[in-house]
Amino acid sequence: MSSNDTKYVQTELNEEEYERFRKLAEEHGLSLKEAGHEAVLEWIERQQKADPKDAAFTVLDDLDNSSLPGTAHTDTRKEDDLVEEWHGNDESFVLPEEPSSNP
């Protein structure tokens, strides 16, 4: 980066803030300049707002507006093959054998 591309920022810290900052920078093997640069970049990332139109934020609205049924129904008769025998407690049930690899 050329000196024309570089901008400088400056801030003031009280004694306690400065010592905490200095100690953390030292613990991470960074100079104060490097630690300050990292801190500013992290702050910028945290402050940037997400796009509210991003699909990650609208998927629930899309589901609400879709033609899906209001309630889910389960037909337990189709689940009989999952458990051969069940005696009403967690200690006594048998799962079916592995499906055969032969078609």
C-alpha cells in the first residue's frame, strides 16, 4: 500500500483501557499498531448491517405465505416397519434387521 492509500486514525484511552489493550496485544504477539488495526476491522465487521432482503431472513415469511397445510399429519400405519416389537418402555424394543443389499 502506498503512502497515498494510507489513512490514519487516532484515539485516546485512559490508563486502565491502555493497559488492558497493551496487555492483550502483547499476549497475542501484536504491536499496538497491529492490535489497533485488528480492532478497527472487527468493529467495522460488527457494525455492518445484514441485508434484510437476504433469503436467510425471509425464508420464514416465504413459508408462512406458501400453500403448505396448517398442520402436519402423520400416518402411523406407514411407520410399522420401523419397529417390530415394542412393550411400552424404552428398555424393551427390537429394531428391524438391516435392509438387504440385494434388490
